[in-house]
Amino acid sequence: SQQGEEDPQALSIQEGENATMNCSYKTSINNLQWYRQNSGRGLVHLILIRSNEREKHSGRLRVTLDTSKKSSSLLITASRAADTASYFCATGQAGTALIFGKGTTLSVSS
Amino acid sequence: GAGVSQSPSNKVTEKGKDVELRCDPISGHTALYWYRQRLGQGLEFLIYFQGNSAPDKSGLPSDRFSAERTGESVSTLTIQRTQQEDSAVYLCASSLPLAGGREQYFGPGTRLTVT
């Protein structure tokens, strides 16, 4: 069963705008990760945030984690056409494999 | 070093045939995972291997699906008597030893089409 649920399912923006995607999950976690997928093939790891962290940055990416609300957000600032992809959150728990959400499809038009 | 590789990249098979998908993980990665992704959907966990421990097969959808791994290297996912609903991209990933979830490195996937 899905642990993470991304919101929105699809997002369309213009280049230069910021894109925000949200992820909610159900059970306690050790960490939460965000992945990107182009054209339905292999996923690429973007960022990992641990359960005792609240915010993390990597380049134009900012991830927040609120364990009390069991939610996370991924912000992509100053988006580019090349950011067009599907973005997935995944939760890590002790002793289990990552559990992925259904993803948000981001379209950035120039 | 080399990333995760998968073969074949595409496979078209007739309904009822058996198929074997291969995954070569990153050297030194003791954890290996198989996922299925249907068109426009998220990743569906199938199975994971962690070192010499018994694999977690809880995600395998039916007894037609099986997977093996030789030590800490190559893994094969076998689907017997394929059905049209098996059509999907099968993704393999590997990671360092599982300890509450680690960054996973994905292969490019095998696109399976059952006609």
C-alpha cells in the first residue's frame, strides 16, 4: 500500500516560477526522500531529510518536514523547462524498503 | 563507477510465456530492490534483498513472480505465464545496507509489453 501521497497530482507552471509539491504519509519514519523521474524510466535521488530535521536545501531545492503533521514539501525555485518530470516522495522506516507515493507530474513551459 | 544496469531495456512477449529480467547493482551495495511501475502510476514495491537475510517478498503480486539474487550481485526477476496486466516498467534499485531507509540508486528499467 502507498505510504506517501503527493499533492497535487499534476502541476503546470511557467519558467521562473516556483513549484511546490506536498507529500503526506501515515506512519512514523526514519527519513523521507524525494526522487525525480524523467520519461517513465529510472528515478534519480534528489534529497533526503531525516526525521529529526525540519528543513534541508540543495541548490534550487528546499525540502521541509513536519513530523507532527506527517507531511513534507518540496519547493523548486526559479523553475526551468528541464525541471519537467515526475517527482516522488518515499518514506524510510527501520527494517523495510522505501515506500513510494504516486508522484506529482510537473510541467514547466518556457 | 558504473551505476545500476538492467537488461533487457525492452521486452515484448506473448501472453503465457515466461520472462526473465536482470539487474546488476552497484558494487558494494548489499541491498537490492525490485519495483513495478504501470503507465502513469507510482512505484509498486515487489521484493527486496538484504545481504544474506531472507528476502522480503511481501510485494510480489502472485506466485507467478519470483526473484533470485546471487550473493550480493546480480538479481533476476522471473515472471511465469505472463499476462497482459504484467505489462509495465520493472525498475531495480540498490543501496548500501538498509538501516531505516537509504538513498536508492535506480537502473533505467525494463519495459515489458505482453501481447
